[in-house]
Amino acid sequence: MRTVYAGDYGIMPEGAKARQCGDEAERTLTERFRKMTAENPRDTRFVLEQGTYHFYPADAVKRAVSVSNSDQAESRSFGVFLEDLEHVCLEGQDAVFCFHGDMTPLAVSGCRHIEVKNLKITSAMPHGAEARVLRASEEAVEIGIDPGKFPCCIEDEKLYFLQEGEKADADVRKEPMFAAIEFDADTNRVRSGAGDTFPQVKARFVWKDETRTGESPCAEKIPQERMPEDGTAVVRLEGSFRVVPKPGNLLVLRHGKRVHPGMLVQHSEDVLVESVTVYHTAGLGIVFQFNRDITARGVAFTADHAGGYQIISGHDDGLHFSNNGGQITIENCRFRGLMDDPVNVHGTAAGIRKISGDKKVTGVYCHPQSAGFERWASPGDEIAFLRPEDRSLVGTARVASYRLITPVEFELELADKIPEGADENCSLENLTNTPSVLCRNNYFGSCRARGILVTTPGQVRIENNIFESSGSAVTITGDVREWYESGTCTDVSVRENQFLDCCTSAYQFCDGVIHIESGVDPQSEQMVHRNIRIEDNLFVQGKETVLFADHTGEIRFCGNVIWAGRGGQGSPRVVFRNCRDVQMEGNEIINFPDRYLQAEFSGEVYGEKVILR
């Protein structure tokens, strides 16, 4: 493998003198990257100089790419687009990719045996804001915002944050605040019980700098388009606060659409992302879609403390894996301050619009954020036909061809006959694009929502991690009727993890520190997930439910230690709803007033094998 220094192509960080030759001076940074990789597509190690590299939407590569679990867009903007490379490594040497406006700084597409190492990803203007709670009541909250970091304005009683347009210092976009979440200032964790309780609000400026301006709207005292860049802006948010924020705590104010991930990896094989730190994104963190064999090692989502930020990191999920195959390994990673799940592994279920003959299906994408995929299926892939009401398998067939007709419709030609009993009420799932997952030695710090969400029939191992999730730490789900994130888990081991004060706020699929959701009708007798083993873990918690399981068979909850932490009272609880073959033994209960594990069964418990010791 030869080494190519990016500086030889005029790719230099901010403030460095470029070594330019020929027409390099006329090329943008994006064009120089394209030229460098086009001339060295194989067996190459690209080395960057340390420093900050700035990328702008006006200079970006434009591609009509559908990104899983993201808002739809006619095209997306990419700073660096690594395409059709083989046996290459992008060595960043701790370089910083700083994107401006709404874009993705780095993408990998159609590559084999590719490594991305030692990079930092950030934004010139974060797609989220932090504010300090100054005063609070059930009717109103006053917050302090640093307008130098988070430029803002108020129009029609709505709080907007300003973002760069196509070029720096050009047009300014205004993004309305749509939600907020409260973090404890002492622990930097989501405040217990706060979660997604922040209401819809009306906003007005109260004061800026040291001068009180009263309750009047900003138009009377402050220029409407932009706040001054020095001093503190105090904003009054009026609404009905079910959970009153605590003065001194921090709010993360959410704004902006979910369009551009911090990094996109698609249609590639044998991918390593190592020692990459993500401070800010304009959408999901790192999206891996339609790949095979992925390793994420030493990836960190964290606040840029050196830049003056305390909490906020990514805009949504951290590592998002959609429709991948082979082996996914996640190890030695750190997550904190994300606004959605740190890790999400799933497929995409589709509906059936029409069946033509015995080998042709017109399919339809059912969720607006997961549609338009050019490679949802490939020749030879195995497609399952499922009953949505109970996720039962009707049968499978192999793909002869796949063709996208519109962003929401596609055509499948099958090599086999459509399974007997399949009809337009069935859902489709690509069983070939279902990975095995190894998640070990990671730190899941406090973020909004869950820790790891996983839905795949492949082997899943979740081992030796630390969880401080504000919602459920481990969520096993999958459905073909709401999120259309397909996958049925059949071999899951959760062992030797530490669950520290998890599930302290309410979100969807968060009825226990470990939550197993079926997504089927309550009256169904079908076991959706099976062979789930939860062994030798440490749970430190208060009154939260340890385990919630629905329509799950062959559950083993053994050898765990449950220690009463904050607010520990009564006895810890596990809940089984419509489950089969439950085994619980050898669990140790410490410091709870009642030193036993309370097992609650609801609905039907099918089968004879229920062992409680």
C-alpha cells in the first residue's frame, strides 16, 4: 500500500500554505479530494495534515441519495465523497472536518476494504443550542442563551436559530425550535423524570446584556433578524410545564431537520471507522446502510468542551445501521449528549401494493423517512413474506431483480414462486440484509431516549458495556406497522454489563431497563423474539422495572446483581406479557427493603416451562 500525502494535491488545513501546482489553485477543497482519490483508487493510504478543513454546500458534491431514517431531499451535499475505492485508508491524523450550513462532510460509497481513521467532525454553527435555566414556574421558564454561539431571533412568538446558507456570510436560514430536553448541570445527565416532557411554547425576549426590556416581543427592542453577538439573551418561554425545569440546569434546544448525517457509508464492504470523534451533525451521526462487514472502533460522540459546549453532540442517533449484512462490531466507543439512540441496528420493512402472477411483486415503502432506496434488494437476496398482525412467516423467495419505480414504489421479480398464502396484506423483509452484532466495551452515557436498539435475526452479543441511558438501556423491537424497522431477534446475549440508574425518563419502548417489544396485536399467540439471555449483569437502580418482555419465548434472566441505588424501594420488578419459557434463577438483590425479585405476568404465559428460583 503506497502513501499519498493530501498536501501534494493542495489539500491543506485552514491557515496552512498549500503546495499547489498547475490548476490546483482554481479547485475547491472538494474537487481536490475528488482528483486525489480518482488518481489513486487502489491500495493507497491518504494522509492529511493536522488542522481544520472547511466545507461549504455551494462547493459540495450533490447526489440524489436516500438516507435511512432521515427526511427526504431531492439531493444532498457532501464535502468529501469517497467512491469506488478498494484497499484504501483515509488517515486524518486528528484533522477536523468542519462543515458549514446543512451538509455531510464525508461519505463512503461503493468501496471495498476501506478505513477511515483519526478524524474529528464538527460544524461551524451547531444544529442545536444550549441554554441555562434562570427562573421557572408551571407557566413560564426564563432561559439564558449565548447568542455568540447560538444566534437566534423571535418571530410570531417562535424562537428561531440562525444557520448559514449556501456560503459562509451569505444568506441565513432560520430554523424553529421544535423541542427541548433538560440536563442536570452537576451530572450532565438527562434530569430524572424530565425526558420528553417539554411542552410547546410561545417565546419572547425579556432582556439582553444587563438591561431589562420587560415582557415585550423582540421586535420592539431588538432587531428581528439577528441578536447582537455579545452579551446574554434572556428568553421567556410560556407554556404548560408538567415538569418544571430546575434553575441552573441546562436545556438542549432542538431545531433543524434530519437531512444530512455527519458521515454516510453505503454499498460498501469491509469497512473500518476508527478513532473518529463527532461533535456536531446536521442529522443522524454516522449512517451505515446496505453494507457488509462493518467495524466501529473508538468512535466518540461528545460535546466539544474546548469549544465551549457542555452537553450537545449529535443532532439525532449516533451510530445508525440500516439494512446491512455480515458482521457489525461496535467496540470501545463513547456516547453522550445525543438527541436520540446512540446505537440503532435494524432493517426496513416494506408493504405490498400488488402481486402480479406468481413471481412479480410491486412493493411500497411505508415510512416517509425510509424510502427511495436504490438497492433495497439484489439478485439472490432472500425475501420474507410476513403477517403484520403477529409477524408470522408465510414463506420466503429469492430475488431475480429489483427496480425502483418511484421514491415510494419498487418492483420485485422473484426467482422463486411467491409463497403459498402470501397476499397484499403481507409485509416484506430482506433476510439477507440482516447482520450479526457484537457490541462490547462501550460507554453509553446519558442521551435522550434509549441506549442500543437492535432488531436482527443474526447473533447479537452485548457485553461488558456501561449504560447510563435516560430511557431503556437495551431495546429489542422491530415492527412492520409503525416505524417499519424490521427484524426478529432469535439469538441475543446480554452479559457482564453495568446498568447505572437507567430508564429514569419515559420514552417509547422504555418500560424497563431492558425492553423487549413485539409490535404485534395483544391477542396474538405468536412468539416474536426468542432465545434472549440476560446473565451476570449489574443493575444499580431505584424503582424502575429491570426487564419488560412482550411476546417473547425462551427468556433466561439469571445470575444478575440488582443493587438499590437512587430511590430504591420495595423490590425490583420484571414484567412478562404473553411470554413463553421463562427462566429466572441465581439473581442477587442487594439493599432493597424487600430482598426478592418481583415477577409480574400479564396476558397469557404459554408453555409449561416457567422456572423461578
